[in-house]
Amino acid sequence: MVRRWRDRYKPRGGYELIHEKSRFLKKILISSHVGYAIASQAHAAKQIAKVSNFSGDVVIKSDARFTKISRVGQPLNARDFIQTRDGQVDVVFEDGAVMKVRPYTNASVSEKDEEPGFLIKSKKAVRRITCFVGELRFKSGGSNRKNYLQMLRMMRQMLRKTH
């Protein structure tokens, strides 16, 4: 139905007004979901490293997908998890840092810019490697990025008791 100019300025009833408001809210809701999906995919797709060597059964969990490592050069993104069964993997980061993940290990890797400080804020590049179970070795690269190797508290207590 084509609306005429004079029909636009007629007083409308309650149903028409509610219907128009609900269409407006649907448009806002859909556009916010689309914007969130695009922003989350753009942030999650940041490649930070590549697989340089692997053997055995190694799986990368990226977002909600599990991918078995099948070739050298496979990318590793920020916030990915690495899980090895009867295998091991060597990962080389963009700045030359090297991480060697041993068999039966579960670890995560993340990189981001953090703003430390209370009054004076400046962005600093930070890499966090968390080893949940197992063993890994890390050698830092040539950048001025801060590297943090984290272990679960329970694992640290077990290491203290054995040494």
C-alpha cells in the first residue's frame, strides 16, 4: 500500500504506533548483533604465531572449533588453546620467540595491549602463556613485548613439594 503525503500526518491509532516501534527496535537489535559478530571475529582472527614443527597428535582449539594440526605453517591466533596427546609441537611467534609444547600438555596463548598504571596510562604489548597441565618451554624473541608464563597455583604447589 502506498502512503500518501496527507496520510503521514494523520493521527494514528495505538496498534500502528506499537507496530512501528517494534520494527524500530528490531532494526536496532539486528544491527547491534551484526556489529558484535563482526567485531568479535575481527578481534579473534589476529594471527600471532605459526607451527614450525610437530609430531603426533596435536589439537588447537580456536573459539569453539577444534582443529588437528596437519601441516607446518598452520596459524595460531590470540586466545587459542594447544592440547597435545602423544605428540609435541614447536611454535614460532612473529617476533622470533619460540615455544615448545611437550606431550600430554594443555596450554593457552594470548597477546594484547594492556594499560598498566593508575594515573599515567600507556599501552604495553603483553604475551601471556598459561600452562594448565604438562610441560612447555619458552624462549623470548627480539621485541620489547612483556612475556608472562603462568601456571596454575595447584601445579606450583606440587612443584614446590617435589623440590
